[in-house]
Amino acid sequence: MGTLFYGDAASSVEFDDRLLAHLQLAIVTKLRRSESFVFSWDVAAAAGSGSNSVWISPTVGLRFTYPTHTREPINRAWVEALVRTANSVSGLRIVDEPGAGVESPAQAPSKTDRMDEE
């Protein structure tokens, strides 16, 4: 689990590493444009349920930490979907990864393999 620190070191939240890497790119994209926005996420039932929201602003420090050096490939469509939510009135919300569980083009059968299946 990676950690997002917002403001002071006491304000932090843990997210799955893959999700956090995509959130990081979406957040940085918005901040590069000097755009502030609300970021909201749900709290798991095991942690008491509910939801949290923070105002993300270029003037407040952010830190993303990961427990390992290993990074999974980035799904550009997921980053774009997250940025789209950040551009909405309700702000950045976690959305399902587009194409999750679907073969990527690099893993799809070759034309020869598909012909063998016909």
C-alpha cells in the first residue's frame, strides 16, 4: 500500500500502489495547470465506512510514497478518466480502471493465431 501525504505528515491516506500511481498522475496533471479541485474517496467498511474529501491546491504540499521501487505499467485511459472526474463539479473520484481484465493489444492473439481459430 502506498501513502498520499497532504499538507502535514499527520494527514495521510493509504491506497493500493497501482491506484495511487494513477491518482498521482491525475493530480499532478491538474496541479501543473495550476488548477485546484476536490478529491473525495470512500472509506472501507473495515475502517468504519464513510467518505473523505480534501481540497487539492498547488499551494499545499503533497507527497506520494510507495513501499517498493517496482512500478506497474500505467493505463493512460485510467489517468484520463480520473482527470475527467477531477474536471467535474464533484471533483476527483476514484473510478474503475478501464479495460481491467481485458487483454491489452500486445497480449491479443496475432492475426495468424486468429486465423487458426476460424
